[in-house]
Amino acid sequence: MVENNVAEWAEAIASLPDKEFFRIMRLYLGEIKTPYNKQRLTQQLAAFIKQAQNLENLLKLLDSFDIQVLTAISLISNASQENITDFFKNKYSLGEIYSQIMNLKERLLIYSRKDPYSGREILFLNPLISQEINNYLDVKELFPIENIKEVSTEDSFIISPNFIAAFISYIKIHKISCKADGKLKKNDINKLEELFPGRIECLQLLLTAFINLSILIDDNSSLKFDDNKLLNFAKLPLAQQFAFLCAASVSRFSRDGLKKEAQLLLDCLNSIPQTGYTSQTLLWLAFLAGSYSQDGNAQIRQSRFSQLLQSARAQESNTDADLLDRMIDSAVTFGLLQKIGINNEDKEIYICGQINQFAQEMPQAKVLNIDSTFTVTLMPGLSLLNQLAFTDFMNLKKFGIVTEYEISKKSVSYAFDRGLTPEDIFATVNKFSYYEIPQNLKINIQEWYKAYSSAVIYSGYILKVSDNNIQIAENNPNIKKYLKEKLAEGIYLLNLPPQSNINIFKQESGLEFLGNIKTYSESESSLPFPKLSENSHLKLLNEASEKDYKKIDINQAQDLLKELKTELSTMELDQHKKESLEYRIKNRMILSTEQLKIASIRSEILEAEGMDFNGKIHLIETAIKEEDLLEIQLADAKGNYVSLVGHALSLTKQIADGLMRFQIEPSGFIDSIIVSQISHVKRLRY
């Protein structure tokens, strides 16, 4: 496998554009004489890297930034310049990452190869020295063990089955609608603030998640629950419920996409150590989980179709950094991530919320108590599935450690609308209550039911049979089980939803004279939720963190750089050549004094400042010709300096100025920029 990788490296080097290929060769091997052979030159370059002193110095010159980027490349499956940039987006600028990747290429620590199936440039460690490099790749550079300077005293709220059930009860009894953008309306916000003090943000996310999961659906300008979907959701293990809610709170996904994002969250939560991580480290953790694939590089002896499919899946695994940001924020709001303090850099540290505290359900727990005012107090201890029955006939009064409901005429009317009887309500209450339901409440519920039943509007299938078939219909068990209510002599309401398959009833009843009725196929909303692995974690990360790594020695690097600068100062060179070699030393591309002596120097300007108008023009023209990236700095409308990376598409020279059409990375947005307004320009070579 290593031999194959070395061959790929050699092919990648030999396949570089001629200008880039010879620039690399001159940098390390000196002036190239003709005739030349690219394969032989590549072999000489490999020998140069493997030479003991050169390899030792190459490793000496590694710094913390190198280690971080190299570690990310080694951990992220199918790492590309784009997703490495996304990975570090909140720590380093686009220009810094682009420059660093190019620098690592020039120093021969990494190389890139185009995936023949996805067309992306994938980054790899140089296989000639990958084992030596791996000795320095400390995963703790990206995922450090945190020290808490100050312990947090903030509220450790976490969503719970009781919290979710309480919100479901509010929606069922009071109805709810939202604005066109999905936000809660002011009236509901005011009511919910009284019921759930300080939890509006969490409720908004929960509402969004219900809508995106199709648990809540639009019904004549208000929202109602899809009962099948809600039931399927409540049957899930608790950790999976939380994961789906968190993922769905930030976006609407396909079924596969939802599974991927929810699994990503569980992987991350299970991978957080007890010492916790900062939000930046959590973002890196989520990005790694989203882009890692167990078989991402397993493309040996596969069919072309399999390779195409695998490449497509790997490309789909790239996770949007902004999406990860939002999902981490949602996890914090839901309490799945909880702040435990701040570190020495005053950054907040988070650990996984105590999800398991709700996992041990007590199915026969007596958690209900009803007082004389029909106020119901509900203690924790029941799953969401068991609490769904309460949400049909209880009206929420206030959520807290102990949730308060009330049983009122309005709340039981909702239950009657759903086909529940007083006996159904009594049975549910008695199952989870210490005491018998108060007699006066029983009487009230029965009276409310009597008033409710005095006038009824039915919707559904109606069965009408002739007088001589009444006894058959009422006594035949295959028909009787479908009879919900007798409306009149020989007329019955069937307990079949309007869109159910009436043919099943026809076949079981034996009433062959019934005509066919068109039916609707089962909607996707009734499909079960995809299964997740709750005990999964990033094994790759855990294994890497257990290894012993060599530490970089800053002093050794400084001593070597000082030695190289001293040697350069003794050499009789013109100012331009000295500046070029100083630039190479500064960027750690010179490994020995011998390399200085054989250095082949070409006139090349890579940076220009604001007053150097001709230098900027020259750099822009060269970048257009070579199709190189540029990093430019200029002031925005507020006078703040911003850095942009992109491609110069064209340059129009004007009197004492110039106008550049500039395509900004990674958005692709094209802007026109006046050259004189650019304070600094730097050419980023491939």
C-alpha cells in the first residue's frame, strides 16, 4: 500500500505544470540541466527528501500551525483545500489557510491528487516521510485537554420528556400558528413565557424541529400533529429523540440527510471527554464526524461504478460549517451541551448534557397527583410515549421541576374530539396516580361528555345495512370490530379514518355487494424514523489521542533558521538574490546550507504594498496569466481593513490607476476593485 502511495506521489509531482515542476526542482536540486527526464528528476527529489540530514531538518522546522493543518489532513477523510479551509474558518483566515497549504506543498510535506471520479483535489501526507510526520501529529493540538479556570454557575437546563410533553399539550389544547418565516407569533410568545419562563428560544427551536420532522403539519392556518408521526417519534430511544430534534431545528433534511446529521450529533456527544471542549473544538469535532468515512479510501479492486458511488458519497459527507455552527448552538440551547466553566483563555467549556438521567423510565411510576381544584402535578419519571396520553386531556398551567396541568372542560373536549371517553381518561389517570381520581372531577367529566355528545358532527365511513342484515352486522365479529358507533337503526359509523383502505373491511366483512372505493397510498410521514447508533463515537479520534507523540522543539527550529541566515549573510550575492533566499528561509523551504549554495533563483515578486502601484499591477497581471490566487487587503465602507482571497479575472488600466475584476473565494461573487484602494496584495501560487 505504501509503495502504491509513493508511486501516486511521484506521478502527482511529475504531472505538475512545467513551471511549477521546475520551480520545485530548482528549489531543492538547484539548476536543472538539459536534456532532462521528469521521472529521473522526481527520483532525485525523493532521494533528497529521504537523505537523513534533510529529513531531520525538515522535521525540526515543523511549527504549531504545521502540526494543526497536517493533523487535520490526516484525520479528515478525502481532505481538500476547501474543507480544510472550512475546518479552520473560525480560527484562521482564508488567505492564511491557502498560504499554509501551498507552503506545505512547497516544503514537500503534502501533495495533492485529483480524484478521477469527483474531480476534487485531495490532499495527502507525503508517503515518503508520512511515518516520520505522523510521529509529530498530536491530536491534542486540535482537541486539547481543557483546564477550568472558573466553574460555571449557570442554570443547567436540559430538555426532557416532561418539557416536550408540556409543549405538545399546549399546542394541542390551545392551537398554534406561526409567521411566514416559521417564527412564533407575539401572542403565543407572551403565553409561553408565562408557562415556560425564559425558554422561548428553546421552544422556537422545538417548534421548528416538529415542523421540519413533519410531526406538525399545516391545517387550515394552524398547526396540528400527525398522530402516527408523533407516535413513531415518541417510541424512539430518548437520545435519538434529542438528536433528531437538534438536527431538525436547524434545517429540513431528506430522510438520509436527517439520519446523517442526527448520527453526527450523537457521535460528537459521545466523543466529548469529561474535561469538556470549547465551542471551536466542538465545531472541529462535528466537522470531523461529518467528513469522516470508515471506507473513504478503500478503493482497491473495486468496479468503476463502486468507485464513482463511493466518491459521490464521500463528497456528500462534506459538512457545511455554518450548519455545524447552528447545530452546536441548538445543542447548547436544548441543554445537550452544557457549559461547565471557562478556560485560561476565557473561552467557554462544554460537556455532554446528562441525557441518561431521563433514560431509566419507571413504567408503573405513580407520578400524578390531582387536588380539589383539578390541578394535576406531574413528577419526572415517565417517557414521552407514556405522557402522550396526558397531552390529550390536560391543559398546561406551568412547566418546572414539577409540571402543573389542569383538567378543564376545554381540555377534555379535545380528548372527546379524538374519540376518548370518560372511562379512557379515568383509566389513564388511575394508572399513574397515587390516589383515585376525585369523585367531583369524575362527575364533571361525565357531565361534560354528556353535553359534548348532545350534538355531534361525524366524519368518516358510514355503513348502512338493510333490516334483515342488522343482526348479521352487529353479531359478526369481523364486522363488529369496525363499528365505532350506532347512529340509527342499521346505520353505523366505522372506526376507519377517511383515507384508509376500505377494501380491507370489505374483504373481512364478507359484504361482497360493497363497491370499490379509491384509496390513498401511505404517506411518508407515517414511516418510522431511521435507526441511529447511540453508543457510537469517533474511534479514530480516541485511538489517535492515546498515542505518544514527539513534541516540536521551537529552540531547535530557531537555531537552524539562525544558522541558515548566518550562512546567507556570508555569501556574496546581490540584494535581490539575498531577499529571495531570505524569503525561502523564512518560509522554511531551505533545509541546509548546502541547499543555499546550489539555490537557483528566479526573479519573482510575490507581494506588494499600497504605495507600490507598479508592483501591484505586475502581481495582478502575473496572477491572471498563471491563474494564481491573490490575497488582497482593502478598507470596507466603515474603514475597517478586510482580507479577500480570489482570482483576478481581468485588469483594465486607467490613467494613474487600474480596475480589476475579482472573483472572491469561496462564494464565487465577482466584484470590481480599484487597484489604488488595495493596501496589500499577495500572490498565492499553486
